[in-house]
Amino acid sequence: MRTQPSRLLAASVAALALVLPGAAMAGDDAAKQAGTGGAGALSDPEIAAIVLAANDVDIEAGKQARNKATDPQVKQFAQTMVTDHTALNEQTKQLAKKLNVEPKDNPTAKKLKDDGKATRDRLGKLEGDAYDRAYVDSEVTYHTAVLDTIDQQLIPNAQNPELKALLQKARPVIDQHLQHARQLQNSMRGIGGTGEQPMEQMHPMQPGEAK
Amino acid sequence: MRATLLAVAVGAASLMLAVEADAAEHRVEIRDFAYSPTPLNVAVGDTVIFSNHDPVPHTVTDRAGAFDSGQIESGSSWTFTATQAGEFTYYCTLHPRMEGNLAVK
């Protein structure tokens, strides 16, 4: 196990905390806990678990949006999120199997899942245009945070070259999702939205039924 | 009679070979959420192989509805045979920011 400066992990968790309402206060604690044995660095099994959790969170968000969104472009974006993150998860699982890496749950992965569900429940109460805008805003924030985590935490800590390569291959996908979400966000603001959706309002998702 | 039949058969086979020989094969690589090369000029009868090198699926879908690959999974390819002349603008239904152009003459 390599030792990494704990501030890197703290930065990562703080970035993820942006996505997760109510997570910020727990960020420091999560940072302290996330490292194995307090070393502050993530192991490959932990990285695999974070990748799987991050994809799962956005798949569930996409399933909810696929059902609830009213704007056809938002619905299509949601479908793309489900498709792409499912593909990324499948490749992660295949690689983990090939490398004999058993994804290991950790505070960062757990927080992603827990806060993802909380946000999904909260957004699930919104309807129509308010829901569409809240979902797209949350996707912008989420993918920004995930990109930051990939760059600052996951890629630097990945030990296995194939796992590192997978992360490097996934990065442009996340970046494209971010650009796509921003485009939608701007388009919706132009259509008449106020664009005043609070950035704290983050993550949607719900184990909604696929269409 | 037999010789005539043989001559006709050989003639037909030659014609088929000639057509096949004239049909060119082109390749479009899908990488980093972009089609390359684009624009691409081909002739009627040519084939275009679209190969997806990204870790997520893409499509090659004509905006006017002339063709649609359906999902091309990561590491897979789709072969398009140009059967009609025209100028086509295609895109990815999953990632609408991706767009390419194909001219069939």
C-alpha cells in the first residue's frame, strides 16, 4: 500500500461532497476513514468499488430521469447516461474479474451511494420543468466532481496499469457527459428557465423502472 | 449448347468480379467521441466500415433517416454499403454532439 498525502483524498472527498447534499460536514470524517489503515491512499479494490458506485449512482439517476423528465432532450440524455455508465460498469467488472480484484467497499463509495439515494428521493418529489432543470443541474455538478476525483484521486492512486488505463479511457466519457449536460443546461435557460437552480441541489436518482 | 452455357456463366462471373473489384472499402474510426475521417467521399457500391474504439456505444444515424446503425458497442464495427447517391449528415443518437458527413457519388 502506497502512502499518499491525505490532503489529496480530502480534496477528492470534498469534491464528491459537492455532489452530495449534507455530505460536506462529513467530508473530513470520510477523508479520515477512506484510506486503508489510515494511510490515506486508495487501494485498487477500493478504487474499483468507487468506480462501480459512481456509475451506479448515475445509472439510477438516469433511470429516474428517463421516466420523469418531460423535455425529450433531457430524456435522451438520461438514456445516454444509463447506456454509457452501464457499459463502463461492465468493463470495470470484467477487468476486476480478470485481475482478481474484489471491489472493496469504503467510506467514499458508501457515501456516494447513500447520498445518491437521498438526492434521488428529494428530486423524485419534483415535477415537470422543475425536475428537468434540477436533474440537469445535478448532472453538471456530479460529472464535474467525478472528473475531479478521477484526476486527483483515482488515476494517481491506481496501481495496476490496466486499471489505470481503464480510468484514463473513462475520463473522456465523463468529460463528454459534462459538456452535454452543460449544453442542455444552457439550452434550458435560454428557453425560459431562470437558471437559478441552486447548485447545492444535486443528485437525482431512484431505482425507477426502465421505460 | 454446353459451351454456350459455360460462356454465359463465365461472363456473368466476370461481371460480378468486375463489380466487386470496383467497389472500394473505406474506414471511419470512432474515437474520443468523433468520427474520422469526415467528410468522406465514396462511390455507390462502396462499403464504409465504422469502428468504435470508445468504451461506450455509439450510433451512425442519418439525420434524414436514410440509414441507422443501431448501437455499435465498444470494440465493434458496423458496415454500411452505399446504395444510393447523395449527401448524408449522420450523428450519434446517444451523443448528439457527434456528427459526420458522407458524400456518395
